[in-house]
Amino acid sequence: MENNQLKLENQICFKIYSAEREITKLYRNLLEELDVTYPQYLVLLVLWEEKSVTVKELGQKLFLDSGTLSPMLKRMEGNNLIDRRRSLEDERTVIISLTKKGEDLKNKAQCIPSKLLENLSLDMKELKSLNQTLSSILNRIQQKI
């Protein structure tokens, strides 16, 4: 009897990985007008909501370590999208906030979520269900780590 558990087509991790790569390609096209990468877009999403965060908080929200974040944040600062400054209370803490240019991109980005849904051919019910399932999986994984 053949072991179907080891077939690539039966690997949930491969489907998630492949879907993530394809969705990132869709985002790449949508984000060209903003001149930001997908990870930079994620940083902007956090800052549009929070206004300012520490690098540590940003890393926790995006599941990224400082080694990945720091070079990206330097590029974003070089493109005048964010400001980085040391905390007055604790010099080891770096605070990230939006510049006017970074804040202004929010208006241009308003259409991105709906365009992505259109490209994915998902309706709101499917999106909500998928979001709940993925959130549940992520929460379960985090509890085990």
C-alpha cells in the first residue's frame, strides 16, 4: 500500500507556502505604484494603525527578527517613509514612526485590499473563513513554541 501522507499534494505546509508565494506576487504588482516591497507594506500597515512602535514591537507583530527588520527599516528611512530614533528613556530602544511621505501613502494604498480580493476571486464570506482558519492555526503554533 502506498503511503499517501508523503505525497507533495497532501502537504498542507506546501499549499500554504505556495499560496503565500503567489499572493506575494499579486501584491508585488499592486505595490509597484507605492514603490514599496511587500514586507515594507506590512511595516506601513502597522504604522498606519499604531503611528509609532519600537523595533521590538514591530518584530513581534510581523514575526520578524531585528536582523531582518533593521536593513529594511534603514532602506525605508532612506526612502523617507519612516523615521527611526532612539528612545529618551532607554537608548537601546529604537522607535519607528511615519514621515509625511509614509503617511501620505495610506491614501494610495486604500484600494489594495479590494484589488487583491478581486485578483483572488474571493468573496467576503470566504475571506472571513480563511482569515479565521489561518489565525487559529497561527495561534495554535504560537502556543506550542
